[in-house]
Amino acid sequence: MILLFVHCWFFLLLQNIGITDAGVYECIAQNSKGEASRSTEVVVRRQTQIRQAPADLTVTAGTQAKFVCTALTDPDEAGVSISSSVPQSIR
């Protein structure tokens, strides 16, 4: 965390953000006339990672092909899908 002061402006610079940096941050200003404050929430999203990629398969025509794919992502952004690059006319 770096606190910068430039021309009467304060900046809080968070570098190398991690999950533990998420939370509520508060700015407090005070002088002889009183105090004011405002807060903001920082939400840190985790990059989606494929944990298990679907494997290549060889199957017999007329049978089923089952692909398994697992991923790690934020619960708020969860969703894993497998799409096909096989032309519709071959399916």
C-alpha cells in the first residue's frame, strides 16, 4: 500500500492486489472546522482457472461421448460451459 500526496490530493495506491485486500476503505479528512469521511468497497475478483480440461476422446458412432471440465472462479461469476468446434452437419 502506498499513500501519495499530490497537489492537495491524497491517493491510496494498492499494488499486487490479492483476495485479502478486499474490504471497505475509508477516507477521513479533518481540520479545525470539523471532520468528514467517506468509504468505498473494494471487490477483488479471482481470475478463472481451468483445473481439469476435457480430454480427447475416441468413441464409436452412435454411442455417447462424455466431456468433463472443472474450473475455479468466483462464486458470483460461476459458470462453466463446453462448446464445440465440430460443424453442425457432422454432428
